[in-house]
Amino acid sequence: MDWMEQEQERGITITSAATTCTWEFPLENGESTPETKGYHFNIIDTPGHVDFTVEVNRSLRVLDGLVFLFSAVDGVEPQSETNWRLADNYNVPRIGFVNKMDRQGSDFMMVCDQVKEMLGSNAVPIVLNIGDEEDFKGIIDLVKNRAIVWHDETQGATFDVIDIPEDMKEEAHKYRALLIEEVAGYDENLLEKFMEDEDSITEDEVHAALRAAVMDMAIIPMICGSAFKNKGVQFLLDAVCRYLPSPMDKEGIVGVNPETEQEEIRKPSVNEPFAALAFKIATDPFVGRLAFFRAYSGRLDAGSYVLNNRSGKKERISRIYQMHANKQNAIDYIEAGDIGAAVGFKSIKTGDTLSAEKHPIVLESMDFPDPVIGIAVEPKTKADVDKLGMGLAKLAEEDPTFTVRSDEASGQTIISGMGELHLDVIVDRLRREFKVEVNQGQPQVEYKEAITRLAQHRETYKKQSGGRGKFADIVFTLEPAEEGKTGLEFINKIKGGNVPKEFVPSVEKGFKMAMVNGPLAGYEVDAMKVTLTDGSYHDVDSDQLSFELAAKLGFKNSAKAAKAVIMEPIMKLEVITPEENMGDIVGDLNRRRGQVSDMGDRAGAKTVKATVPLSEMFGYVTTLRTLSSGRATSTMEFSHYAETPSNISEEVIKAAKGVES
């Protein structure tokens, strides 16, 4: 599924890729029986790295179930926590698969405990490993109370079903009892049976209760294996069929009818009107722009029209493809529950709802985090200016966490993303896909500005230059937004027409525009609340532009009283280091204004968790290697924005003013 050159070179997933396959289940000893059914899967493979969170975010929005991969050696990593939280936000049922069981230092039960404690979820092993590291040769199926041992000569494709080995019977009995107890705790009917005689609970009853508990996210079944050796993969696919929901298990998807503003449910049926969510835009060198979409209801034929509910315009879907990573298979139609890619549209964006023309509906879209780091780029040759603009526009359309803007003060093109790796990959793609060589500036932190206290202000804007002048007068209070709110909250409390109604939207527009360039250093203000309380106007000289300008000036002039501050991105860092280097690493983090939150042990090494300002972290990997002779590793992800200390605020403001002058 990792088809991009950059993915193959770096050994990581960068972009999510979709494919489809079928799996026959249940098989007995690898043989199909008359009861075997062919299950059809749509699979999306997503990155794990936090710089590419957008790919996980949008994939989780459209999937029904999730297989969450953990390394048997590394356990729960910081990016596991981020992605787990995302899955919680979208309420996606999941199974845990502990991979790399054949590697040195693997420990299945340790990972299960970490999933329980660090992710706060009810992780319940439904298998036990037989052997570990290079001796990993099988698993005990705790539901069926039997063992599976793989054949090495067929790379795990075939296996024997055997009795549980004597030396593991006691352990298997203990963990099976725990599994039955958890399942019985979820299902009241089984609880009575469990109290009387736990052995009377049948295998089918356990499967049924586990399926219900997984869908309710009350239990996370944990399975182990080694994908490299194809061990445990069949068992995992069986578990997907058994426990994860199919599109038919959901009552329907809830959306809002844009005409009536009422909620509507679209059932996962071919007979319902068509509704789908476009979750990804990609550019293919052969077929052009592709819109990946998940169909929730109805059927769409190639060559037909759909309504884009964001723009209110209809779009012709000339061809529909079923995707296999970067290969396309043309198909005639797509139905509820499927994932496909459309070609031939004019303007579909990530998060757009597509529906039958006569049955509009808007499905819940997606929220993406703001970029935290930017670099200035320019083409190496003047001839490449247009190519650079086109390439950046296409990449920004594909990736909502990647933004391009022109810095008014310096005239530079600034590209912003989720981390240094994210921007590295973007620059690499510009070179390979769009044939543009670029010069890069130093990385810059994407600061923000915020209002911290309530301020009242009167702003009078007057301009007299012969003939008709300009006049606007407003009285307002400026204050911080409520916790969790973004954007401008604007309240109009003017009574008696002191400011005519037609000028009030201009005042709001002025404040909105002022938020783009904060009062201190020109950084964006994320959220604030403005209450318009009074004002006055002139019969001849007042117009909409005057009130808009009054709002902009009023915002700038009241910022001091409202205690405007610079906010900086704070990163969550985890370092895994040998014990002897721990003191040096913690000392270095303190010098970087870091705050250590936790220290622990993992697989014979020490872990240090800390929060550190992003501005102090450029080039950290090189320093870490030097401090630990190359033995320590670190992972870093965005955590939150926090107020910058005054000495650093002054430097940031000075730097911004320096650019302007």
C-alpha cells in the first residue's frame, strides 16, 4: 500500500491508500465448508506518524471499524495516543493487533497492560502467544479453547489446530476465565450463567457478546502476530468478520437537510437516496484529480450527476474507480457501504457531502488541526514561478493541514504544515512530481495572538478631504472567547438605531478581518468575543467601509487594554534513552524551557515525557544523538498553544517589526 517513492525510501506511510478484497470465513483448518461466506472488505491503510494526522483523521471519519497496530517491542507510542483519541472522537469500534511478535524484546501482555492504562480502555486478550521472539510459533484461541501452530515452510499460510500445550493450560485457563468474566460483565444474560457455571457458556454466546461489546466500545479484543511472517493474519481477518461492524450494523447516518434545517437519517440501503462524503482529494498523473468518497446510502452510476451540498451546484461524475493503492479499476456504479474514487468533477473539496440532486443532505464534516511550523520557499529559477504556484495549489487542495500564504511584509511565499518531516515531504514532492527545485528558508514557528482580559473602547474614525468625508463611531467591549470556542463571537447590543442596522455587518466584518493580523506582531488571533454596545453615525459621511475601518482600528487600539499576548505552539515529546544519558537529556530539556511530566521504564530503557515549546526544538534530533552517542530516540507531536514568556514575546514582536521595516 506504500506506493509513493518517498514512502519506500523512508520506510514509513505518508499518504492513506485504499484497497478492497474478499475473505472467506469461517474456514476450518484452511478448508472452506458449505457455511463459508465471502466477506467483502474496504481497507484504508493510514500513516502512524503525527505529522500526517490528517490522513488518519479523514479515514477514521468514513470507516466502520479499525484494526489498531501496536509494536510488541515499543508498545503504546505517543502517536498511538493521538490516533486513539481521534478514533474515540469518531466513535470507531476497534480491535488491537500487536505486531512484530518475532522481534527481540517482544511482550504481548505488556502491550495489553499499556493499552489498558495509557489509553484508558478495556483491552482484553482473546489469544495467548505460544513462544516469543524467534520461538514465536502459535497462539491459543481463548474463545475456542484450542491452539493454532503455523507451518514455517509456508510462511504461516497454513497451520495445525492442536490441543493447548500442557505447560500453558493453567495460564490459558486463567485468561479464558478473565475473558468470560469481561464478556459476562457486559451481557446480563451471560452474567447469570457465569454465576452458576462458567463452563456452560457456549462459544457462540461469547462471540455474540464480544461483538456487541466491541461495537459499544466496551471491550477492545487484543490479538498478536507477526505480519512479516504472515502469522496471525488469518485469525485477525476472522476477528474482523466476527466482531467489527459492517455498514449494515449502523441504523443509518445522520445529516441535516439544508432546505429544512431538520435532521434526517439515511439508512445503509441501495433503495435510499444517494449520500456520500468526499474525504480525500488526490492528483493522479494519468486520470487527473480524484475525489475519494464513502457511499453511505443509495447507488451512484458512472456518468450521472450529484449535488455538492457545500456549493449547491451539481457535479458530473464521469467515471468511478475502485482503488487499489495507486491503481484504478473502472467500475460502472457504487453502492451504500463502498469506498470509491470519482473523476470528472469541477470543484469537490475534502469534507464535501455529495447527494442525489432532489434529496440534499449535509453530513458532519471534519475538523483539522492548524499548522504549527512554516518555511519560506522560492523557486531556484525565475522560469519556475508559475510551476511552483500550481504545484503548491494542488498539494494544498490534497492536504487540509498544509497551507500556503504570501507574507505581505516580506513578499515571501510561506508554506506551513504539521512538522519538519511534513514540510520535507512536501518540498520533495514539488521536486519529483512538479519538477520544481526550491530554495528553503529557516523553519519558522506559527505563533498566534490572544486577548486575555476584558476591555472597553470607543473608536471614532473621521476623514475630511473635501467633498464627502468618512465618519464612523463605535463603542464596544473586547474579551477572550469562552473555552473551546474558535473564531469571532459577535454580539450586537445597540438599541434605538444609534448605528443603523445596515452598518452592523460591516463592523463584524472589520473585526473578522482584523483577527487575521493580530495587533502585536501580525499573527492570527484564533478566538475572541466582541460586544457592540453603542455608537453614532453621520447622515452623509457614514458608509459601510467607514464602519469596517473603525472596527479594524478599534481592535488595534484596544489590544493593549485587552492585554494581547503572543501564544506559541507547545509540543509533547517522548524520549527513550539508556539510563546513563538520562541526566544530560533532562538537563538539555530544561535549558529548552521544557517541563518534564513523567519518567518511566520501557524494555530495558528509560522514558522521559515532557512538554517543550516548538521554537526551542529545531535540530533537536542531532543534539539528542550527540548526548546519547546515537542510542536515544524521540517522538514529538503538537499538544496545545500557551502564552509566551515576556522576554521571548518581545523578541518575536521585534523580529516581526524588523521584517516590516
